[in-house]
Amino acid sequence: MPRTENDIAIVSYAQSPLLRRSENTETEMMLSTVQGAIKAAGLGKGDIGFTVSGSCDYLSGRGFSFVANVDAYGAYPPINESHVEMDGSFAMYEAFVRLLQGDIDTAVAAGVGKTSNSDPATLYTIEMDPYYLTPLGADVASLSALQYRALLDSGKVTERDVAEVVARNRRAAKDNLNAQVSGDFDVDELLAAPYVRNPLRRHDLPPVTDGCAAVVLARGQKAYELCERPVWITGIDHRIEPHLPTMRQDLTSSVSTRLAAEGAGVASGPVEVAEIHAPFSFQELIVREALGLGDDTEINPSGGALAANPVMVTGLLRVIEAAKQIAENGRSRTLAHTTSGPCLQQNLVCILEGDQ
Amino acid sequence: MTDTSIADPSNDMEPFNLQFPFTRTLGNTLSTFFSAVAQGQLIGVKVGGRVIAPPLEYDPETGADAGSEWVKVGPRGTVSAWTYVPEPTHLHPVQGPFAFAFVTLDGADTPMIHVVEAPEDQLRSGLRVEARFKEGDEVNGRIDDFVFVPATDPSPSEGAGEPYQAPAEPEIQTMDAYCDLTYVDNAAPVTRVWTQALLEGKLVGRTCPQCGRTFVGAVSLCCVDAIELDESTQSEMPQTGVVTNFTVITPVPYPGQKETEPFVRCSVMLDGTDAVLGQQTIVGIPASEVRVGMHVALEWEPEGQRDVSEIGNGGHGSTGGAVVGWKPTGEPDEPAENYVDRMM
């Protein structure tokens, strides 16, 4: 299909090492990653029309980290900059929309998270409903466990199915140099592990990871000038459900993922590879069903969020991994999915395509 | 960039406890609910043909105003999903092992997420539970005024589904909330270099090879050119300079306050460089006599008494407790207009 000036592509990407604990600050992780992505596109900092990053100061516990991070863009002379308190994939969505305005032809989107400074068992209570959930200390693992329990009670999946998700992701992660958690694991041994939040076991939870990722987007002809094989974003959609998990009709199916998949046009062609953002193992099965993927779609060759989970970055890493399949592995149509909020509250789906 | 290095735990800084109290206003729906809770009564709101409990201000299906058709629900209900918390954190409302569960109260059509105090082996979908309310001084009119326990009598709750007559002026109008999170950051390599230099009575800076600007403090990059400044760009800085800007701060009371009298924070441009240190202390002169253009020299705390423990990664040119402050040298002032672009 011929591309037009309204088509937008990923032309380069970069990621920092994904570490249990980096000795660097968010800004330092951003500097090498963002400038690395810009350089990989053959550009300099002054060539970028729009920059947007996704991060959350509550992760590092350092107020105005998101402002300090602007230093990584070299913001003098002043730049056109934005920020989302969400994963970098949502920042990429903003950059995509910004490029559609047609007055600029390049943008950078990044995500960064210094997660290791905080305690995930307590931190995420403050993202819950402040009247009904935060005072109960409702933590994200507990809420995910309730969703997992509902999924088991529905009879759709078994704990063995979920253990197989863990084993498959960890096995796939052996080929991912950035994976924190990888290897061959026996499903029976996984099932013998104790519960941390019944029915969640330790291996159903994502690791704590520090890291950063960035993509450079370009519009129309500019994409061909900057790389040999642009990765075109041919569909992207983001849907949100009520923040109280109890107000959703059925926690075992993801309506927002299904609608985002429809909006992104997932079903209009075969999907060779899907990178699913499922921070809790069982969520991959819910998302996979909602995306309507068949058995011929390869899921998470990177190992997914169970292999490395830099919060605010994990979703953008799914985009980068799905883009790599096109730019480096000769695939022609892949999918990236990102989630945010408790129990798959928000879901973004994007379809990536290479030229035939 | 050195970010391939995994942090050494010995570089962890002191834990930082982020605490702040705040008071939330509740609005009519939440005021009505929490005022009922304070009386030991659970209620929902009837909207779109179903009862939502606890009530919301809007119908989540349509976004429409949920109105105020209050309905009594509970105190008994049925568990539909559960998980078990074997080791509670300080943010959980009970100190021993407990369950979180979806509990659909009698008379309600939607579940609520709440605490169930029961042994793990008793938990199952379909378990009948009942609310146990706090009493006396412990009642605050909050969601944690009650927990659920296995129901001694599983029969349907009396009065559930009946209309609830709300008071014209609900008693509970606000909710006190408290944020209490603990962080452990690690000193970045450049922060360690900066604090070590301070302990040795030195100021160090890094000069950008591209634009020539010098940055003093825990700074590892040029924010103009967006390039890393490694130790090869580092040199020792002079300890005299000129005040380029200042403000006089009159303290207002706050917890942990050290300063009580008006004090000066100023920017100092180091002699022979274009490096400016911000947020510096002036000593040896009344606040009213501080001037832009004034020559100052750094006065260190005695060796062995220099405290750098409060210098974090974001401090840039912070000198912490390593110095007493900058003292006027008595030399004639420089013209203030020379420094209008070097405020910070």
C-alpha cells in the first residue's frame, strides 16, 4: 500500500539496560537512550519537532523528576515538549496524534522508570480510588489476585494454563539480552510454589526493573529519508474502563482491549507476532482472547513484562519489540499492547506494518 | 554512560519517608454513605434499575447522575472472589493475615472490594459474611470503619433493599487521608564524586566540550547540548565568587523547621568561570545588606564535621552541611548589571 504524508512510522528506537537497580538517575538513563534513538535515525537534537515522555515522580520518590528529565532532550533553545503520567507507549500515542497535525515531521517519545526506589507493595495503593480503596491499603497484587480468582472460577483457564504462560515467557526471554528473568522452568515445579496472594505465586508477578526506552517517529516521506524499512503505525487505539474493578461487568474479559483492537483494525489482516503487556501472568490470557488472536500468532518472543518490567517503560518496550520484528526480522504485520491501571483498566493496541 | 552498572547497595542513601496529610471533601453521595457508615448502616444508590453499593455519584454504564435514591444494603453479603494477604503492610487496616474479597451485600447488585477476616481455608466463592463495625471513639465515618467476618447467621439481611432516608445535612463531610511511603534512592556516581569532593574541602565542576559551559555540583550532563559529561571533563573550581542574585526568605511554621528568622538564599558565580551555584547561604552580614555584585568566599565546616548526608541526586550544586556559607570578602562590588543573565 503506498504511504501518504499522513502515515506515521517508527524510524528508530533505543533502550537502556533493564536492571533490578540502576545506579543512575532517571535523567541519566533518559540521556543515553533518547539521544541514542535520535542518533540512530541520523538526526540531532535540534531536528526533532516534538518530544513527549511518560514517567511518574512517585516511582523514584523525587519530586519534579519529570522536569529534570527534560535536560535529557537538551531543551535549549526551547523545545516543544509534553509529558504523560503514563507508560511511554501512551506518550508515543500523543506523538502520533501530534504528527497528524501535519506541521512537523519528526517526534520522539520516551518512557522512563526508576522503579527500584519504591516499594510496589505499598506504592500503588495511592493510584486506587481514594475513598473506597486506598484507605484499605488495596494493593495492586491483591486486586490482580481477585481478578485471577474470578478467571479461575469462570472455568475459562486453570492454574496450569497460567503456569505455562510463565514458563513460555521465561523460555522466550532466554533470547532477550535485556531480560532480568529467563530460563527453563518446569510447570509442575512452578505450580508447587507457595502463594503470595492466593492464587498468585511469586512467578506470576513481574520483576522490579529500572530502565528507559525511546522511539523516533517520522511522518510520510521523511520516514524513508531516515531509515531503510520504516515500521508504519497503521492502527492505534486506547480505551478505558471504570477505575473501580467492581464496576466492570466481567473482570475475566477485557472489553476495553476488544474495543481498542477493533479500533486499531487488528482483524483486517494476519498478526504474525503480538507483544502483550501483561504484568501479571494470567492477564496475558485475558488480553489474548480480547485481541481475537489465533494460534498462529507468536506471543511475546521477548518474554514480555514477566522478563523485565520497568514501570512507565514496559508498554513502550512492547512497541519496540513488535517493531524490531518488522525492522530486523523480516515480519510484515505485528501487534503491540499496553495496559495501565488495576486489573487491565486501560488498554492500548497498535498495529505495526512494514512495506511489502 | 555508566548506566550498565548495577547499583552497589553500599551506595544506598538513607530511607526517605514521604508523608503528607490532607483532607478530602466528600460531596453529597459520599457524605451520605460515610455518615450512614458512622451509624452502622450500609447503603447503596439505585440507578439504571440496579443498586450500586457502595454508592457512586454517577452511573458507570452511562455517566449519568446517579441521583439520591438511597437503599439499605447488608450487613450480610456474599463473597464472589477472594485473595489472601498473609503478611499485611502498614497500609492495610488489619495487622494479622486477612483476605481481600469481592462482597456483594444483600440488596446490592454490584460487589465491593473489602477486607474479610477469616482463616484462608474457609474462603470460597459463595461464603456468607457480615460487616463488623468499629464502635465508640474508633468510629470515623470511613470505609475502614468496618471489616467483614464469616456470618454467624447466613440468612438474608433484614431490611436490605428497603429505602434509606438520608439526613438533610449528613454528619460526615470530609475524610482525612494520609500518604505514607518510603523510598530508598541510591547515590548516582556523579553525586558520590561531588559529595566526596565536599568532604575534602573542594568544589568540582564539569565543562561541556561542545558549548564550554561549566556545571558545578552533582551534574553529569550538559542540559543544553544533551551530552554526557564524564570525569574527564571535571576540574577543581575556585572557592570565591560574586553574588548574582538573592532572595530573603521569611520562614512560615512547618514541621521539622530549622530556620526561624529571615534568611538569604543566593546564587554565586565562581570567579573565572561561568558556573553558578544556586540556593547558597550567606553568613557574616545581615540579610538587609546582601547585594548583587558582592564578592564572597566559601567558609567550610571544619574537616570531620562536614555533613553531606542530605545531598541527593537532585541537589545539583547543593553544599548541604559541608559548608557554613559564603562570607563577604570586603572587596568593592562588581556592577550588578553584569549579572542579569546569570541569576541561576
